[in-house]
Amino acid sequence: MGVLTFCGACGTVTGSLYLLESGRKKILIDCGLYQGLEADKLNFSFPFDPEDIDYVILTHAHLDHSGRLLELVRDGFRGKIFTVQATIELLQIVLEDRLHLEPRIGPKELASDVISRCHPVEYDETFGLPGGIRFRLRDAGHILGSAHLELWCEGQKFAFSGDIGRTGTPIIRDPSPPDEADFLIMESTYGGRRHPPLGRAKRQLKLIIERAQRENARVFIPSFAIGRAQELLYYFNELVESGEIEPLPVILDSPMALKVTRVYARHTELYDEEALEKLARGDRIFSFPLFFSTASSEASRRIEELSPPYVVIAGSGMVTGGRIIDHLKRHLPERNTFVVFVGFQAKGTPGREILHRRPWVKLDHELVENRARIFRIEAFSAHADHRELLSWLDHFDKPPHRIFLTHGEPEARDTLKRDIQKRFRSRVETPSLGRQFVF
Ligand SMILES: [Zn+2]
């Protein structure tokens, strides 16, 4: 007999955490941080003793799947963490950043303690654990190194989707199709929603840049450090080197995004065909004429000496911190400032306020007038939408007996549940926090 406990991401899009118990082994699948409302309360303690956990299998490096590994190790976990090599490298950056922002969690060395417990596994390689448990990670096409998990235990097969990416995302490969599973634990972030086609992102970016060049504008793009920043550089590289836009200074002003870009640049074995063809032709996909990055804050300040037009890509993605704040404090009151949103802006964040064209926006305890021109490119997304989730599911040779929907707001989960039940014979559940499934 085994038990699967849903310890997080039930009716929310953060905090992915599952506990699988079989025989005497206890395995966690992901160890994600809750973000947003009530996060502190939810992150406060684990519903198990970290010392009792034997293994963690990690699907990818995003904080909402990996962030609480710091607390897990701090509070006594001494086992092994299995994940893809690129994820280990991204994880180090992500955890160091979290410790830097929240030093109360523990000493700086804690990130290295987590990393020292990590063991790389290759995609598609089956790995055996004591107690007759086997698993393998498959490419999820979400961010570099992201995986969905297949796990065999007690004569049953589980699949955990992690976060599923979109078909056609640049740089990384498309999500690999699953084959079969008795039980599937699946994300539902964009249940009921539809993304515009990806191809539109690059076209829109081109139009905005051309307009900025005509109007001598400064362009600020708040961006997440993992995935989005690299996609932007990839598209800029294409637009500039194909001659579709005139070169203009493009500055990556985020030390974290710069580190992440180096990890992306190293792991060419994870690229899709298009990116590999570019490499084979000698194209450096994250580099192009007039591209700069600024590691030091001194270099960042010198951006002010440039005359427009130019583009600055900086974090954080929702303007809640990072260097984008200083840029926008200075330039948001100006008409020749363009702010381009390329990612989700949560309620209550300065990014959302700017996007909704509020005339005054609070940035770092200061009210700043917002006279900038605001753009939004919706086609960027690292998550499969409703249709793409269904088509991922379509690839199963036969539908799983039971599907547990997690990692989605209640409405998104319910919409996806309805549509899955219409198309497949599977029994679909939307587990609440603490639900235990006995198998
Ligand atoms: Zn993710």
C-alpha cells in the first residue's frame, strides 16, 4: 500500500509539493514556495518532518516548485535531490537570490547545502530507488531543464506534469508527450484560457521597436530572469541579424538574468532544432550588434548616459523590485518612455498599476507620475493554455484512470475538469490541501 498526499498547490498556482509514501520510503515531488496572499502562513511549516524524507524529485527550478528546499534542508532533510543538470545550475541562482532577499531564512551557505544534495539525471533515463521504486524525467518544454515525471511504485504508474510548456517556444524543445499512467497529477494554471499564437510575440516586438526608433523613445521591458529574458534576447538577435530592425542598444540590466542566460548558453544539448541550426551557422543566439549587459550597478547607472532610442530589459517581472524600479522612477513621467509588459502582472503589483495606466504609481515608497506609453505582448507564456493542456493529454496512449488537477485557481481547475471529462473517460478530481490518496 502507498499514500500520496497533496501538500501544496491545491487551488492556487504556487506551492507545488507532493509527498509519496511507499514501504518505508518517503519521497517529495517538488518543494515549492507559496507566493502572494497568505504565503507566509502557508510557507511557515511542513506537514511532515523533513528529517524523515528520503528523496526529492524536482521538476524544474522555478521558486513555486523549488523555493522551500532551503527550509527543507535547514530543518533536517539529509537525503538526495534528483533533477536535470541544467535545473541544478538554475536552482543555485534561484535559491541564492531568495536568500539574498530573505536573509532571515538562514546563512548564505544554505543554498550550497541544497545544491550539494542534488544528483543530476538525464531526460528519459530510468532510475531505480530502493523499495522497487523507479522514475524517469521527460522534457516538459517549460523552461530550460524542466521535466515531467513518470514514477513506478507498488505496481502502479504515476505521472506528475510539473509545469507544461507550449509547443513552439523558442530555444528549448517542445514538451515531450507522455505515454501512459494509471494516475496523473496535472497542472491547470491556464485552464479555460487561450494564449495568442506565439509567432505574434516577435511581430509585436518588432512593431514596438520600430515605433520607438521613429519617436526616439526609451523602451523598458520588465522581465522575469528565467526563460522570458532569454526569449527576448533570442528574438532581438533574430530581428537585428536578419535586418528586420535597425540595430539599437539593447541592455540586459539584471545580474540574475545574466547568470541565467549563461546557463542557457551552456546547455545547448537541450536546444530545439531551430536554435541548434543557428548555432551550427555560427550565430550566437543571445548576442547581436549593440547588445550589452550590465553586471555592476555602476554599469547600470551609466545607461543614463545613452541617448534614446534604446531598450532596457530588467527585473523584476512585475516591477516589485530590482533595477527596473530605478529606471521607471526616472522615466515613467516622460511621454517618450515605452513600457512593454511581456508577462503576467498580479493584482496589487506596481506592474499591474502601470499596465492599467494609473496616473500615479507607487514605486519603492515614492509616488511617480505615469505618462509613459504602455504596451503588452500577451503571446509570451511559458505555460500551455487550455487547448494545449488537452492536447498534451491527448498524447497518452490511453487516458489515465484518475487525474488530479492541481496548480491552478479554482475556476481554471473546474473549467479544465469539465472539458477533460467530456473528452476522456478518466475520473477527474480537484484535491484540496491535505488530501491523501491511498493506492
Ligand atoms: Zn514553472
